[in-house]
Amino acid sequence: MKVIIIEDEKPSARRLQRMLEKQALEVETMLHSVEEAINWFQNNTHPELIFLDIQLSDGLSFEIFETVNIKSSIIFTTAYDEYALQAFKLNSIDYLLKPIDEEELEQAITKFKSNFDSRSPISLDFEDIKKLLVNPIEREYKKRFSVKVGQHLKLINVSDIECVFSQNKGTYLHTVDGRNYLIDDTLEELESQLEPDEFYRVNRTFYVNIHAISDMVSYTNSRLQIKLNNYNEQDIIVARERVKDFKSWLA
């Protein structure tokens, strides 16, 4: 099976390559721009599967498909949040949110392999998807959570949440008064519920509220340690592959 990666950040491309090799998939080549990808597709046999970043250094990757008729299956790798990706679901495209999780990657590959024999042609309305990404629809984000405290229900305003974290298969809100509240949602489900300008997922375990950050300290392996106003139960470390995006989010 022929697989290629189109990703403008070379460290991310190499990391994905290593992850694919663990899944016994050999990457034929890695491309890093729209122009490079167009030239490659015009002069090479197209692969069965493409891992495709949306935002490349010289434009959106959809521009590749405007020039070259590609029939390969696609798994998007992207930092766009979930609501902007609804169009992909409607067009039967799979996607992985960055930083890519190995378990989610394995599931995506399994899904691809299970559908590979049918080789259904890909029909994508890229113009509609581009419009959605450039001019995303307005949406309402969660303003409060209802949590159970003993036999009572308590309302927690989102503005009172310092961070959200997972622990022992549970998801907890940590509030400005230093208390933790168990909720039913998973961190993945919260992806589309929390205002992305206010909350950022710094690693697989934590979302942090930008207004609760009191300090940021350089940490080992090019990572960052986040300190919040009240939360001090465990270290909050920005994953190395998220540091660049995290700094952009702060700005």
C-alpha cells in the first residue's frame, strides 16, 4: 500500500512517519507545500492513502485538488476544532486532530483498511469546505455546567473554571474556589463546547482557561509548564508538539 504525507512542519511529518511505521505502513514520500505536492502528483502514480494537513506554508491544501484530479483516500491532519470539521464528516472524510494520538491514528487506519476494497470514489465539495474554514459559522459555546453534589445539582459558570482535566477515567472541572467537580463529558466531547479563545487543550489531560494562567515556565524537552491561580494538584505541561500553537493561541 502506497502512503504519502503532506505536511509543512517537517518535525510533525517525521513524527507521523514514525507512527505509521509502527502500524506497518511505509511512507513513500513527504511533501511540504501546495506547489511541491502538485508537481509530485503530476509526475508520479497516486497513492492509495494521503495524510493531508489543511494549512500548508503556501496555502490551503485544497488548492492541490483544484489543479490535479486525485482519487486517493484522504485522512486530514489538522488543528482546526471540531465544529469546522463537520463538513468532512458529511463527505465521508476521516480526520485527526493535532497532536495526533496513536490510538486515534490506529482507528483511522483500521477504518480505511475496512473500506479499502470498495474503493468508492471520493466526491468532495472543496469550495464549501474552504468557505466553512475561512468563514466559520457562528455558534454558541457552553456558558455553564450542571454538576451533581450529593443529592443536589449545582450550576458552575464557565468563567469560574480554571481548568478541566481527566483523572482515573473521570473528567473534572477545577474552579476558582479550589474545588473539583466530576462531569459526564469527556475531554473530546468538550472540544466543541468550550470557547476556543478562552480554553486550550495543552495536552491529552488538561484544558486551561487563559484567564487563570498566572505563570509559564520553560520545561524539559522544549516544553512549557503552566501555573494557574489556584490549581496545584499536579504539573500542567504543554506537550512539545503543541507549544508553537499554544503560543499563537496566547497572542
